[in-house]
Amino acid sequence: MTQDTPAQPKVSIRGLFKIFGPTDTEMVELVQNGMDKATLLEKHSHVLGLQDINVDMQAGEITVIMGLSGSGKSTLIRHLNRLIEPTAGEILVDGQDIMGLDAAKLRRLRQEKMAMVFQKFALLPHKTVLQNAEMPLSVRGVDTATQTTEARKWLKRVGLEGFEERFPAQLSGGMQQRVGIARALTANTDIMLMDEAFSALDPLIRTDMQDLLLELQKELEKTIIFITHDLDEALKLADHLVILKDGAIVQQGEPQHILLNPCDPYIEDFVSDINRARVLRVRSVMSALTAEQFDGDIEAGSTLERLISMSDGDTNHVYRVMQDGEAVGQLDMKDLVKALVPRSSSNEGARVA
Amino acid sequence: MARYEEVFDALGLREWCDANKTDAPMSMAQLLAQTQGDDAAAETEGLPFPSLDVMHEACAAIGQTRDLTEGLEQGFLAIRGELKFVLDPVTQPLSWLLDGALFVFESAPWWLMIPALILVSWFVSKSRAVTAFVAIVLLFFSLIDHYDVAMQTLAIVFVCTGLSVVIGVPVGIGMSRSNTAQRLIVPLLDLLQTLPTFVYLIPLIFLFSVTESKLYGIAIILYAIVPVIRLTDLGIRLVDKDVIEAADAFGMTSRQKLTRVQLPLALPNIMAGVNQTIMMSLAMVVIASLVSAPGLGVLVLRGIRNLELGVGIVAGLGIVLLAVILDRVSKAALSRVDKQRNAH
Ligand SMILES: Nc1ncnc2c1ncn2[C@@H]1O[C@H](COP(=O)(O)OP(=O)(O)O)[C@@H](O)[C@H]1O
Ligand SMILES: [Mg+2]
């Protein structure tokens, strides 16, 4: 599976703590000794933002951080470009601890390494769409001709050709967020931070934007850190899924794996409502090749939904699982049906290789 | 009367009290008693409040209230030389500006001035109705022979408003950046706004000669600068936190943030402040004419002094008309900025 770790993660968070309050550093020890959020607030009037966060984010992957509102997602993503300063811990970008950067170097990091897309778009209302998209380059002092060509290129890429001279207030929410994405792409950074970038949009437009993001990602292979409170969105986008609760990581890993092996009642709750047939992929539930006879071939990356419609609902079928033209396993429709029921209500264990 | 004497005796302060007893001037109460007749003394039976004057009766070492006001005056006179030494050169450019503007507005021929002013209001407001209204008002002033005084008033208002913006906007920016600065400046602004305007004319008259234009210039600016400062501060503080965060996330320096984000987004508020500043400096023009400011205010004053009802009222209405055109022009500019941003 995709768990083989490359040499160095693009972004790495080590032992990160964030406590809001005047004497936050003194509170770290209390939290390390197991004090919880409510007690800390009651006894010491400090808000526990994040505790002991350790995440590696691989280059070219979409890391999705998911959690309910107030679980600390925004706080976490703002540590990556130090819009929020940690109470304790390390943040490594390309192996370099960004806590050591002075103000000028930090600005360069923000200008050249990370672009950000915001939930409420955060466009400059007094600038045109084009000027908004040019902003990251003009901040860097790039010459105006380059600014304009780059901005126009990315605006076109996100489908906003012809809207360059409009003002943000003249566009719909979905289009404004396209400007937000174009702005982040114009910055031409390796890393893109997206804080609930699609949460403010209508469901249909949200799906469009997710598709747009996946399509761009296929081409650009950026390191994307994407925040969401929506499990469907998380499962659709994530290469690596991190689940936050009350400022702590409950589980992280390959999304299919989490879905099949929730390690915590909190996550079981989360995943029980999901349409598993649409989310789970054949490779996540297949078993080793043993049968001789197959009712057909299926791609390892297909969804179970696809296979169900292929089998016409016949649970006696067994399919051969193919990847890059090779047989990599088999899938018995009976196993498939079991995988559709959350673990809490069946005894079906992990089937992931 | 001497109820508090025992108190001082009991405290063993008698000697300190009588140490250098002289014939003190009359106290407030004595002064009143004298003017009201002899029987006033009987009213002070009972327990009087231990005010400075009452305690002075009992103990000569304690000063009277009139010492306080006198002390203030003496104190001011004592530092007057130094204050003048510092303030005179600093404020001198204000005199030049006012005299220069007055000279230009008075000496430019009407057939140049009126079209110029109409053009300016067109460029600022971009509104035909407003520009036409300005033209009518200007022609009306000329018709009733108030053109010269109206121009003098306009010259003063322009200079004072301009300087208020030049000084007020940076102060407002500073205030928006530091809560401490805000805490220190706000009471000062409250003071400037509530202190009766005549009151801060008093020290100014002591400091500068009434023939200098900066005297009324300072008075007008002190009074009119408040809204620019307040609304610059407010405007910057009200800028959308998300947009500021985006500016930070893309690595803007604080100067870039100020000029590209904060000031442009605060502009509607700042312009509302400028509008109020114009109105307030116009209101001050009448009071300023007490200290030799030329313009419509002088005619209002003449109306009061010589009981020339017509002169006073026409000049007063003239000020209203000026206020209306300045207000309309600046508001039109403001709504033009607003419209561009929220247009559909
Ligand atoms: N500046 C702050 N001061 C105090 N508490 C804060 C501050 N910012 C965030 N918090 C707290 O941290 C927690 C996480 O907030 P946030 O990261 O915004 O959550 P999410 O983005 O997951 O909804 C919340 O309980 C919130 O109240
Ligand atoms: Mg959030």
C-alpha cells in the first residue's frame, strides 16, 4: 500500500503544543501530565488549543486534517506559516525548523514556500480579480509583466477567463474561491494551505471545486494541507487523513484504512454515516489470489459501488482484481457486502493487506 | 464659623497654621457676604463643608481657592516664554499657509475662481447634480456681494481641513496599531471635543498675538481634527481580520499591509471623518472671527455686535450654504468609493 515513507517529509510537525493564555509555557507540563481541556480552562483559565501533535506531510500528497468545529484545525494549519506561534514543539519544512526564522526570513517563507486559501476567500475587495491574483507576485516585487501573465494564466486555468476586470463583490461565492485558488497558484509555491476552503460553498459547487482541486493536483503535484469538517470531502481528497478531536490527534493514516479500522468510538461514530460503497476501493477489501475461476476483472482503484453495479447484486460472484494489467488479488462479493457494514455492527476485521 | 479651628488645635498643627500669617485676601464666602449685605454671616451657622476657603479661616497655612486659579495663571505665565519659544516656529508655517491661501482666494479674479471651484467639485464628486448645485450657490454668493467673504471662509476651511488630514491620519494610524496609544489619545480627543471652544482660545491668546492667522488656525484645527483621528483609527481597526490574515499569509511587510490593505479598506471611514472635519472647521469659523479670522464669521459677529439683524442672518445662512455644498461634494466622493467596491 502507500505507506512506504519517502526519504524526507515535506512538512513535519513534532510534539506541537498550543495553549492560549498569558502563561502558556507553564501550562504545557500540566497538559503533558494529562490535564484535559475542560480542567485547564476551569482551574487555570487557559484554552488548550493543540496537544502533542505529530504529523508528517509528504511532498505531492494531499494531507487532510479533519475534525469537528473547535477541534483546533485552523489553529493547527496556522502554525505551518506561523500565523500562530506554538507554545512548544517543532515545525520542519524541507527539514528546516521554521521556528528559528527571523521576521524577514519568515516573510520569504510565506511568499515563496506556502500559499493559503481561506474559508471566507479573504480577497481584497478594492482590487480587481486580476489584481487579486497578481498580489502574491507584486508583494515579492516581481515585474508587472510577469505578474500579469502568471495571474492571467492561473485565472484561465481555474475557469475565470473574461472575469479579470471584475471586482470580487461582483462574483458568486464559488467564483470568488476560484480567485482565491488562482491567487494561491500564482504564488507558485510547493505547499498550499487550505483552511475549509470549500466549506462556505453550496454542495454542488463544492463538488465542482473538489474535482477542480484533484485535477490541478494531478498536474501540479503540490503538497496540499486541506482542512475540512466534512468526512465525505476528506475521503474524496485525502492521501493522508488526520483526525483531530479537542486539539489532539485521534487517528491518522490512509483514509481507507481508517474507515475500515476506526481505532476510537469517536471515529466509529464519524464513519458510520458514510456511504461506504462509494468511498471504499476494491484494493482496500480484496484478499489474496486463491480462486481459479472468476466472474470478471475489476481495477484495484475502483469503488465498491462500481463493482456492485457490475455484478448486478449477485453475491456469489468472485472477481479478479487487476492493477496495471496484473492480477493482484481477488474479491468475493460476500466480503464486499460485509465491508459495507461498519465494524461496530459486524465482527468483520481488517482486510487491508 | 471657626468650627475647624479645634480640629487643627487637636491635631497639634496650630503653630504650623499660624507660622506666617498675613492678612489674607477675602475668601469667596466673605466676598459674597459683602455683596449680599451683613446678615449673610448668620447663614453659615451649622457645619459648613470643609472647603479650602473654610479651612483657610481656621488655619492660615491652607490656601484659598482663588490661590488655585491664580496659581494656574502664574504657572502658565511662567512657562509662557518657553512655550512660545517652541510653539512659535513650529506653528509659523500655519500662518504662511493661511495667509497664502487667503491671498490666492482673494486675489484670483472671480471668472477664474468660480469655474475652477466648479471643476474641482466635478472631479471630486463626479455627480452632475452636485456640481450644478455648487455652481448655483457660488453664483448666488457673488450676486449678493458675499463672494469675497465666502472665499475667505473657504480658504480657511481648506487649509485647516488639509492640515487636519495631514496630521490626523498618521495619528489615527499610530492609534490603531497600539492599544496603549489609543488609551492615551482617546481622553485627549474627548477633551478637545467637549472643552468649550472659547476655553482653548484663552491660552492661545496669551501665547500668540491676535494679529497672527495661526491663532485661529490652531483653534480650528484643534477642534476639527478629532473626527479624522477617530475614524482613521476606527476604520483601520474595522478592516476584515480575514483579509489582514491573507496579507500576512502572503508575506506582506507591515508597510505593504498599511498602504495596500488597511488604508484603502479604511478609506470610506477616513472620508467620513474628513467630511465631519470640514463641517466642524466651518462651525469654528464664526468663533475664530472673534480672534481676527476673516470671512463670513466677521459678518455674523457684526450682526451680533451692532444688532444688524439682516447682515447677521444672511451671513449665517451663507455659512449653512457653504456647509451644504462642502458636505454634498465630500459625501458624493465617499459614495463613489463605496459604490465601486460593492457594485453588482
Ligand atoms: N486566540 C485564541 N484565544 C483563545 N482560544 C482560542 C483562540 N483561537 C482559538 N481558540 C480556541 O481553540 C480551539 C480551536 O479553535 P479552531 O482552531 O478555530 O478550531 P476549528 O478551526 O477546528 O473550528 C477552540 O476551542 C477555540 O475556542
Ligand atoms: Mg476553523
